[in-house]
Amino acid sequence: MHRCDTSYMQSSAPTSPRHRTYEDMQALFTGTLFVALGISMFGQTGLLTGGMTGVAFLLHYATGWNFGLLFFAVNVPFFGLAWKRMGKAFTVKTGIAVMLMTLLTNVLPKLVHFDVLNPVFSAIMGGLLMGAGMLILFRHRASLGGLNVLVLYLQERFGWRAGRIQMALDCAIVLCSFAVVEWWYTALSVLGAVVLNQTLATNHRAGRYMAL
């Protein structure tokens, strides 16, 4: 199949300005930092999330290996799909975001520590932070790799809402956590996945915001 055609996106929002390089770089750092902080909250309370982040969490909880390195490793196979389907610029920015995430998830625990963090609050606030961070990345034509690449392609190609697709996939991944955590934490992880993806579904719709 051919590379994702985004010409209809440009025609639907002709007045949307193209982001400048420094704006993209600022957005990549801000969006990734938001997601990394949400991940830090989830990690401290033993929760999981969906996507390749959730897969990395599962492997981290099961093996004790470094989360950041696992996150980078599970995303590597998706860079080829991103290049073919979404183009060079998207792939490069996504690669930068994935590397930033690997760095930040190792640095943040040394900078931020919660003495008291309620798991329910963590599920809601962490989900909101990750949803807002991904939204920033999506609006600057970037992602955190993995399933983000697939759901963004499906939205741009077929008009399917990225948040709805990602929610179904994320919940399926989170349910796999029954193998490594107690049911209560699995239920809270599903709540976090719903909050995250509802944030995306509400705010990221085709034609609503398209600055390429």
C-alpha cells in the first residue's frame, strides 16, 4: 500500500499554519515529559497502561529489567511501519520522542518522588497526563511509536477515531496484567487506560486540528 495520503487533511483546514521546527521540538519535549510523569505515577503505585508502554511495564514487572530500555526495544520494530505509512518527518519526530521517553523515565525517579500517592488518584491523574502528552505529540505529527503509529494511520486513512481504537487495544493489553499484579490494580489500570484514551477521543478528531 502507498504512504498515508494527508492531502485531504490539508484541504480540510487550509488556514492551519505549519509548525516551525522549534515549536515541534518544544512540543516533543513537553508531550514526552507529561507522559513520562504519568508513567512515573503509574510505576510508583504498581499500575499499568496500554500500548507498547504497557508491554514494557509488563516485561519490567515480570523481569525487573530497566523500563526505559524495554520501552525503546519494543518500539524498534514499528519504525519501519512508521517510515512506510506515515513518512520521514513523522518517523524522525517519533524516534526523538521515544528516545526522550527512554531518558526521562530513567531521570524522573531521581527528580520526583511521591511520599503519598493514592492509586485511584494515580490512575486518573496519570491517565490525564499521558493523554494530554500524547495529544500534544499527535498534534505535532509525532507519537510514542508502537500502537500509536497504527491508530494514527487508521485515523488519517479511514477517519476512525484514534482514541477509540487505542482504548480497545490498551484495555486488552492491560487485562494481561492479571498474570503479574492483583485484580484491584488491574481494574485501576483499566480505569487509567479509559481516562487516557477518552482524553484523546474527545480532543483529537480528524478535521478539528490539523497543523502539519
